[in-house]
Amino acid sequence: MSFFDPIELELLKNGLESVVDEMALTIVRTAYSTNLKNSMDFSTGLCDTEGNLVAQGLCLPLHLGSLPDGLAAILNRYRDDIEDGDVFILNDPYEGGTHLPDIYLYKPIFIDRTLLGFAAAIAHHTDIGGRVAGGNACDSTEIYQEGLRIPPVKLYEAGQPIQAIFDIIERNVRVPRNALGDLRAQLAACHICEQACYRMATRYGLDRFKAGFSELLLYAERLTRSEISAFPDGVYAFTDQLDDDGIDPDPIPITFTLTISGDRLIADFEGTAPQVRGAINSALSFTKSAVYACLRCLMSPDVPTNSGCFRCLDVRVPEATLANPVLPAPVAARGLTGFRLANTIMGALAQMAPDRVPACEVGGDTGISIGGYTADRTPFVFLEFLFGAWGGRPDRDGIDGCASIVVNFSNNPAEVIEAEYPLEILQYGFLPDTGGAGKYRGGLSLIREYRFTETEGILQIRSDRYISHPYGLQGGKPGALSRNILNPDDEARELPGKCLIPLKKGDVFCHVLAGAGGWGHPFERDTERVLEDVQNEKISIESAKRDFGVVIDSKTSTIDSEATIALRRKR
Amino acid sequence: MRVGIDIGGTFTDLVAVSDSGHVDVYKLLSTPEDFGQALLDGLDVILERTKTPASALTELVHGTTVATNAILSETGAKTGLITTRGFRDVLEIGRLRMSRLYDFSWEKPKPLVPRRLRREVTERIAVDGTVQTVLDEGDVSDAIAFLKAECVTSVAVCFLNSYVNPAHERRIGDLLRSAGDWTVTLSCDVLPEIREFERTSTTVVNAYILPVVQRYLRTLKGSLETMGTKAPLRIMQSGGGVMDAETAAALPVQIVESGPAAGVVATAALGNRIGCENLIAFDMGGTTAKAALIEGGKILGAMDYEVGGGISLSGRLLGGGGYPIRVPCVDLAEVGAGGGSVLRVDAGGALQVGPDSAGADPGPVCYGCGGLRPTLTDANLVLGYLNPVGLAGGTLELDREAALECLIKTVADPMDLTVEEVALGAHRIASARMVRAVRAVSGERGYDPRAFTLVAFGGSGPLHAVDMAQELGIPQVLVPCAPGLFSAFGLLGARMQYDRVRTVLKPVDDLLPETVDRLFNGMAAEARVMIPGAELSRSADLRYVGQSYELSVTIPDEVHDLGAQLRKGFETAHKRAYGHMAENDPVEVVTLRLRAFLPAPELPLQAVGVTSGDSDSRPAYFGSDLGWHDVAVVSRSQLSVEPSVGPFIVEDYDATTLVPPGIWARLDEWGNVVIDLKS
């Protein structure tokens, strides 16, 4: 029987969503590290006693599958050993986690001594120890090199902190004050959730409140099935690739096949490369998150983000592959692979829904870590992920300068970086002629230049798309490639996409993100839009002619219609 | 005579108080092509009616949408921007984030200055304030020549790290001013704070609206003088204080939220009068609902606001939907729930209210203007809460049959529910959405809403207030006199106010008393020029070293150990907001703030347009337990200080108050309808 009519259920859903959003705001406001407070690289949620995700904060789509999988690992060990005041922690990608920097906290919530569910907060910590500062090295070859590995354990027991765990974390990371500050932000978020659940349980009554969780899961399942039924039946396959793993030079293919049949959906990664030696292997739950996040974009915003939605999506990933590695494969830089998985999945979705899905986006591939010690031996670790641009869309241009659709990150203000790290930002802007040409143009590359002001440091680059271009669709051209350049005004040394190099005082490092793909044939682009791009110095007059077939008089800044028509006819 | 004038998108409201305390009000349609026209017309009517000569006007206080409107309708000045070389795209890149997830059709707000008009000059101030690269004045000449050739009429300047050392901005400011008759906005004057995008955006918004607001206020001032008055014209700021029109014209970015702030000021003033210090202001109109908090008699402020960000609760978390400005403003949460919100059934079989709105055109089905989708107003009409004879004193008749038929066909039948259940469901879902706005300013800020009184106003606020109070556990709802004109009343209860800020960014223990004194003295001198004889209040924004968000702590007049006092105040605030504090972690002071103000005039609030007609009744629906119920419909004057038990409906000239079954309501000595949920 049902405890909630559809109207009451909607009210319950809104109530829980505001709780998990409040958790997210708490992390933003209290965290210490840039990657949490500015970039929002974290997720918050509420799970039921069985480990199902009931509600997730408006945070990071690429964490969608992570919260329930992490909790499953805890329930596996502790199902009969959970008491009020406990807090569980883990980060092991081979038991619930996805890579070591992501620390998971779960706080069981008890109402009248009955377990209601779990408040959950995942946060990407800036450093987790290991051989390279910033926790994102591509060239580790075993998980054991990547930092502190925490199996599912208790961080608090019956309200008392397990000091040993805190001490071990403190001893293993480069900047303990930040790690502990960020951990407190996660705890604060769980505390906020617990308080809110007390209030709601009082209002609804515990049994009814709990029943509401299952009804919300069923509701999401119903909505998801109806969405899948509306997808056209068929088999849609797409292959994209990573340039390399930072160790072996070969490209790494990712193949994805989507099968729709009635209200059934199978997402299969058969054909994807075997697991690689470098640290870009993506743990299974991260691969599932990429599928969930992409499919979610094709569903109505009404679908609640919970396990009821996910259980309709059958994700199959062969073992010991890039997308489902086995021990001891390294995984630290798996974020890069997450973005490429998303690009690949979107490529398949574009065949199923050509009128909705954009050409290839750019963003997230690039992670920049700069670590070292100041003159007085104080450690510093700078870490940031760079975004991005959207590909051209079936009805409009891509976006110049935007987060990824699967990871809603922000950027870091140059002034904040300069105030907190031994770095100066010399440039941050668009690079002309880099967006994929198309009827609807792909977003431009972003260029970012850093000058290092300490005596010694290590720069670690995780990037890609310097061999394989972001794809265009329906005749749209691919976006420009990415680049890494050391001291561009001096030696101008081109660096590979993934590397670890020492920096000395005054070194300038320049990263250029790839450009996003275009949609539709560029000769169909509205000539006025081409002129506007030229006037705004987003494309050159040469590119207008060569790529878009539009002839512009440089003196009068007007379109030469006759020459344009003649040129476009030759298409 | 003092007059408050609140110009909104639909109506212009005027409230006049004569020297003897007589109150007169007038409501007329706004004139969007020239907002000042309705103001002058309305003022004429009031002066004529009260037989007052224009020369007897002593003060005009104005809440205006002219700044917001220029941004939303893209009718600001053609603006140029000059930045440090390498950073001209900061304005367009923004902070990258989307305000909605999973949406392929997401668009960033179009930059107010296109790339072509963003020019770079060579210069560089280091993070410690030293000049690393001298300002290249040849570059400056080139930029000026380019922007002149483009016929730019307003220029914004934002250089990297200028918050530490504004020398280069000051210099280019001089060069720009002597180069043409355009308006110039320097970031160091508008927002001398770290974070280049937020500072650039705030500076650009100011530059973009500056000529428009200047023109508007000058014209208005001229017309008022022609009319025969030299009374000072004052403008409501986003922060809830008023300032002279000249000051507003110089820094228009401070009046973007002018209108909504007035209602919050009115709530605070009302609280002051009735001796209630903790209130939630709740304002619901045709398309949006807004909530703000007053604690201990003080309006809670915020420092961030997005203009034109659309309306979504997630905006508070995600941002990116509009043009960010950092200026002191009332901390408002806004949701897109109003009478025009459209009802629909989603694919999972659940009822949804909004986010679409039928707006004013075609409007709800019951308006009979071609609306085909059922709205919240239709639901409230079907439930018997609204008078079918019509809104606005009967000027707009409502078609209940049409609303009923449409609700049955599009919502009730597909859901297999009765039309009353669906209408009541819509009413409750709308209330729940607005509850989230209230939570956003209370619970999410660490304040328990149960310790507050809900003050409901605006055309639709009093209709949903009791529902919301029940959901939030709020013990008392108060509906002030003239709920639809409440904001205009607020203008007359607002105080003169002027804010100054200095960035310090120092560990709290390293803060030298003489530094603090020097900074505050500097700010006080500036403030006293603006408001002679002002009282001053001082505060500091603090955070744990590493955090990016600050909490504000008041600095008392008498200070013994400033560092210790600030740290303790901060830790208390942190514990309240987030449930923990980190005793051993260093705390830093980010900014010092000074607010100069004069005492607030007394709010002249009183009942208006009350008719003591015969009491009436009509059937209304409150849920399956009670079924349809014949409900008394009374005017405010028919209530007494003795509580009466609901259900009944109180009809004012421009708003309807709903008192559900079993709830007690009474009139207090000031004419407020007081609804007690605990009795």
C-alpha cells in the first residue's frame, strides 16, 4: 500500500532535495581547499538503509553512481555493526571508492534508535600523499604509489572520534591542515543532514518517512522507464579515444554500444581497451556515473536523481578493461577517462537523438598540479582542473567558456591563486580560430598561463586531445587540439600531454585547451554570425573565408555577398 | 508632506503622509516607456486630492526598477571595458558554472560588453601591491581612440590586483575623463575586493546602467522642480537604506534591488512598532515570491546578487544564471511561484506547479484572455479562496466555470483525482516551493524559522501564508494593513544609509588597533560627507584561513582585545551556522565594513480603503475531511481583537487572506490581521 498520494510525494521530494542542497552549501562555505570551495568538486546525498541513493545535491553529475556504491562497501562489512554517532570513511577504489583523493563519509542517522538511512558526502581532496603532489599523476603503475588507501572503516564510533584514523591521515598528506579542514566541512554537511532528518521525521512519523524513501525510488523508476520507452528502439555505437596513458604511446579506444528495446536499456562497453599501465583506469562505479550523467541529460528534469532511476539502466563493462580495472591497476587520473567516456556515450546518444545532442565538448581533461616547498620548507600543493567549451548544438552555437555538462565545475580567480600560491597568472582568455567550424560553431579554446615564483617545484600535467580532436557532428568540423608549452616567449618548449617536470623560479607554463566540435556544415552558417565572430576577434578573416565560405572586406568590415555566394556554391 | 513611490513592473504605488499624519494612497498602472511619467501623474493626483501645493512636499522616497529594467531589456549604455593585458575575456568566461544541470539548451548570459569593446592595456600590479609593469599610456591612447570610434558612451576599467593598489586605475581614470564626455567607472571605486570576475562584473553593470539612471533621475528632478517642489529626492538602495538621488546616480549598481528591499524595510519597521524583533518578510505577487529575514530587529544582508539570473532556488547553490554584482543587499531568496504558475502532470503521474508561468498575457484561464493552461490562480478560484466577482476591487471579473473545466480536463482526469483534490494539491505544492525560499534565508543560514513571525504581503502572500507557517512550524502569521501597498509604505520608514568597505586580509591576531582605527576613520570621513551627522556601525568579515566564505561580526564601540573579541564572535557564528568550530585553526579578517545611517522615520502604516460592507459567504474547499464548507467572507474592519476561528476569508482592497479551519485570527491594535497557529 502507498503512504503518500502523488501530491504528498512531490512535497517529500522537494523537502529532501532542499536538505541535500543545504549540505552542499555547507561544504562550499566551510571547506578550505580551492578545489572544493571554488570548483565544487564534491557531492552530497541521502541514502536509505539498503544503500540506495534517495536524493543527491545539485553538485557533480560524475559522482552519480558513487554514493550508493561506496555505501554498499560499508554495508558489506558493517551491516550489523552500525550505531548512532558512527561515521564511516573510505577512499579505496577497489572497495567502494573511485580514486584515492575522493574521500567518502557516511553518517548513519538514527531516529528513536531505528536506522533511517545515511547522510553522505564525497569530497575530492587536493592531496592524499603518494609519490606526486596533487594526487593526479598519470604515470604511476600501481595503486600503491598513489597515496593513502583507506578501506571502509569507522572515523567516529558512537560519537567518539577514532583518533588513530585522523592521525594516519594527518601523517600521510602533504598539507594536513587543509585535509582536516575539508574533512570537517564534510562532517558539517552530514550534521546538517542529520538535523534536517530529525525535523522531517517528527513531522511525518518515522515509518511514514521511511516508506516515503521507497516510494520516491519507485516513482523515479516509473519516470525513467517511461523516458526509455520514448527513446527510439535500436542499437547505437560510437568509438572515441584517449591519446595515450602517459607511459605507452598508443591511442586507447573506448567503445560504447547503447541498446534500446521498449523500456529496457543496455549500456555496454564491450570493445573498450584493456586496462592500461598508466593511472587513467576508471573504476566501475565511475564508469557507471558517466553513463547515468549522460543519459540524465536526455531525460525530463522531473526525474528525481536517485537509485530508482539508476536501476533501470543496465551498465555492462568487461572486467580488466580501462573502464573496469582490477587490482593493482592505478586509477588516480581517472577523471580524464571519465570525460572521454562521457564524450563517447554522447557520440552514441547523438545517433539516437540527433536533434538534441551537441558535438563534442571540451573540459576536465586537463588537471594541473604544482607542488613543492617554500624557502622555509612549508609545503604547498596547487591543483586545478581546466574547463571548457561546449560543442555546436543542433539549434545553436556551442558555448565559449563553460563547465562540462557532466561536471559543473567553476574556475579559480587569478587573484585568489596569486594570493594563496607562489604563482602568477599571466593570461586567461579565448584563442581565436579554435572552435570547430560548423553551421553552429563549437566553443573556443581557452589559454591559461602561469608563472612560477618559488625557487623549486614540480609541475604535473594531466591532459589529452593533443592527437585526437574533439569530434564534430552532421558535417561540423572537429575542434582544435590542446597544447602545453614551457616558457612560450623564450625556449617555447612543447611538452607532451602527460608529464612531470621540475620548475624553477620564473618559469612560465602555458596550457591551451582543445576547442569544441562544430555542428552542421560550416557553409550553412548564417553569414551575419560569421561577421560578428570576425568583429569580436573570435575568428580571423582568413578563417571566415577558408572554413565558413564567407568573404569579408577587411577595410569596411562588411560581407562581400557575391564572392560569398560564389565561394559557398563550390562546397 | 512626505511621499513614498514604489514603481514596479505592473503598478506604481504612492503613499503620502501629510505633516499632520494624514495618509493618502494611490495606485496606477506603470508606464514602462517612461517610468517617471506614472510617478508624476500619481503625484499630481495626490496633491490635487489633498489640496496640497507642490511646494509643501518635504521629501520624496523612491523605489525604482529603472536600473534592473535597463539590464533585463538590454537598453543600457554602449559600454567599453579596459583590462590588464591577457584578461579581456574574464567578463565573458565568468565562473563557467551552469545554473541548471543536465540541460543541453543552457545559455550563459550574454556579456554586457562584447569582446570587440573589451580592450587590453599593458600594466601589472603584483599581489603585494607593487608596480610590476608600469601602465603603458600609449596603449591607453589606442584603447581610448578605438572606443571613441565605436561611439561608446560609458567606460568600465578593471585591472588585475587593483584591490591592493588602485594607482593604475586612478591614472587611467584621469586620462579617460579628460578624453571625452563619457561616464567612467573604476573597479576600485565600486568594489575594491579580491576576485577579478566579480569585481569586473560589478564594475561593468555599474557602467552599463550609469547613463540611463543618471538621465532618469535628472529628468525626474527637473520635472519635479517644474512642478514646484525642491524637496529632496531619495532612492531606496538594495541594502535597505535610502540615499540622495545624486549619490544613487553616481553608483547605480547599489539600487538594482531597490523595489524588493522596500517591502523588507517595511516589515522591519512594522516589527519595531509592534515590539517583535524576529520576522520573516514574505512577499508574493503574480510571478515571483520573495523571502527575507529580520533578526533582533536587523535586516539580514548579503553581499552577492545576480541580476537577471532568472528565478531558481538552485541559483543560490550553482549561480551563473545572471550578472553577478557584489554590493550590500537585503538577503532575498526568490522563487518562481505566483498566481500565473502553470499546473501540469509529469510523465511519472505527479502534479507539478511551474516552472512555466502564464504571465500577464494570456494569464490564467479564469481571466478569459485566451489562457488555455490552468494556473495557481485558477486553482485558488476553484477552491473558493478568491472572489469570483473579481480581483482589484472587482475591476477584473473571473470565470470560475472556465477554470474548473480546464482543471478537470488537463489535470484532474489524467491523475484520476477530483478537481478539488488537484486544486488543493496545487495550492499546497506552491506553498511548499515558497517554503524553500523561506528555508533558504532561515534554515540554510542557521536560523530556526520557528522562532520567527511570518509577515505576509503582496497580492497573493496572505493567501498562502498559513499553509507555509504550518509547514515550517512558525507560530504566528501577520498580515499588515494594505498588504498590496506595503512596500510603498516601507519607503517612508527607511533610513538614510551609506556603506563603505576596506579589504584587509590579515590574521585576526595581527590586526593592529591603530590600523583598524585608521581604516575606519577614513571610511567615516567619506560617509560623513554623504550623510552629515550620521551614526556609525562597524563590522568585520572573518573566516578560517583557507575558507572562501566569510561570516560577519559586529564590532562594538568599546573594544578591549579586538582580536580575541572578533575571534570569539566568529566562532559563535560558525558554530551556529555549521554545527562546528575549529578551535586551533587560524582566523583571518577579510574586510572591514562601516555603515553610516540616520535614525529611521516612523512608519506611517495604517489601514486604507477599508469598506465595512455586509459580511458575505461562499463555499470553499479545505480537504476531504471537511469537504466543501460555506465560509464567511469579511473585511478587515469586521474583525476584532477577540480571536475568531477559521475557516473564513478576509478581503482587502488588493489582497485576500485565508484563515483555514481551526485556525484563530484577530485584529491587533495597529490593524494587522494576526493569525495564531498555536492557540
